[in-house]
Amino acid sequence: MPVSSARDLMHNNSNDAMVIWGSRIWGLRALGLAVGVAGVLLLALVITGEDSSNNRSNSNKSKFILTDVGARFSGMNEKGTLDTNDDNLPAGHMLNDDRPYITLFGDSITQYGWNPALLGYASLLAHTYTRCADVKNRGASGYTTRDAVRVLDSVFPLGPQSWVQAHPPALVVILLGSNDQIQPGMWVEATTGEDHHVPLAEYTANYRCILTHLRTLQVELPLILVTPPPVGEDVKSARTNGAIKEYREVVLSLGKEEGIPVFDLWKACEGEDVEKFNSYLVDGLHLNGAGNTVLYKGLMGVVGKHYPDLLPEGTKMPKRERDPWEA
């Protein structure tokens, strides 16, 4: 065989051998990767099986913490009730925070109470009670007392498994009525056909229902009722000040009847004087900076007169330089 042919044959054989070994190496790598993935999956299945058989509720615990950290309770589910498996709850059942809290319950006037551009009264309260109490805003745009009754069990759940029942608010402020008195037929829900207007008799019954529910939560629960403010009829034609005055009277009467202090926002915003009360409104309905300041100062005045122990740094609202949850 010629030398060149022998060399070519050796070169070709060498290349074939390299291809074969290369293929074998990649095959071994692929096999190793497959075995590794299978091992990880098997380990995951084993761990999942152990968790499911030994402690199924733990999967819920982390979910509860993530879904509502603001609840300050790791065993509370989405409905505001407690996880019944007490063995799986952290010591004390709380995230090291037993700070008192104030709940504001109402419509868009309360919802906008967080707006710093309007000097929202909720934000002013939160600032005043820094390190003394938390402020929970439960105001929803468009809400009437009818809507408020529907969500009572969600906002203030009752029963032995309710976190709110076990740790009721230090104070609840209620401001409802601006939407109830919308004239019949002026605001009808497109999907349900329900008229937003709540007749005066139903408004009274709904308000009584709310108060009864809160008294069930805690018999001596501190409450403050707020009358609906006046409205600029030229802007909000679906509402009239004549009607608002009637709903205001209901709040004043219920407060007197139930022994609950009332802050008369209508009067504080000079509801009888059209020229003056418009200066407290940003759009003919919601409070501007001046209106929110009046409401904030009025609430603090009621607290000081009727619930002095709930003032910032009071006996029930001590200021903490350091909270339990701080490391």
C-alpha cells in the first residue's frame, strides 16, 4: 500500500474514532443530566408527600401571610377567620404586633381620606397616631348603607374564629349617607338594575344593623358617627341638600338614642350657607384640604371629649419608641 494511502487510512480511522468517542461522551452527559433531573423530581415528590401527610395546613400558613400581611395574623384566611390548627400557628398567633388600630368605615369620602393632595383626614389621623395606633381605611367609592350591610361580615367578621372578634378595633368611625340620598332613578346599576337610592326608612334600618353588628363585635366598642356633608347641587345634580339634611337628622337621632358621639360634619362645613360650604369641597361632593382638616380636627375633638384614653399617647394608645416586631 502506498505511504500516502496508509496515512489517509490512519487519518480517517482516527477521525472516526474521535467522532465515536465524542458521541459517547455527549451520550453520557445527556444520561447524567436525565438522571439528575429525575432525582430532583423524585426528591420533590418525596418532600411534597411528607408535607401533605404530616402537615397539610402548613401550605396554607405561608399563603395567609402573603395574602394579607396587613392583617398582622399569620393564621387568618381570606375570610378573616382563623386557621383551626393551632399547633401550626406561631407563638402568640401574631406577627409580634399587638398595636391598637382605628377603622374608618364609609364611602368615597373615606376612601379619598388617604389622598395626601387633599390633606385626607385618614392620612392626617395616621400621622397623628404614628407608633400609637394603625389606621385602617375601609371606605369604598359609591357605597351606601345597603352596601355597608352586605360587607359587614367581611370587614368585621364575628365568631370564635374571627381575628377581628379576638382583636377588635380600638375605635370605629362611620361616615355614610352621601350616596344613599341620591334621587330615585338617577343612578341605576347597569348589571343588576338596582337603584342606588336608599329610602330614609331603609337608611335608618341599615344604620341600626351596622351598629348592632358592631356592638356584637364588642359591647362597649368605641364608635363615632359622622353626618354626611353638604353637596354642591350645581355640580352633583343627583343629590340635594334638602335630602342630605334629612339623612343627617337620622344620624344625629341614632347617636342620641344609642349614646354614641356624633361629629356633625354638615354643620362644621357650614351646610346652611351655599357660598361657604362650597369652600370645603373639591368637586361639589368630596372634601378638599379645608374640608378634610375640619373633619380631622372634629374627630380628634370628639376623641378628646368622649374617649380621652384613645388620644395619642393616652392610656390605651401608648407611644412606642420600639415595637415588638423590631429586631
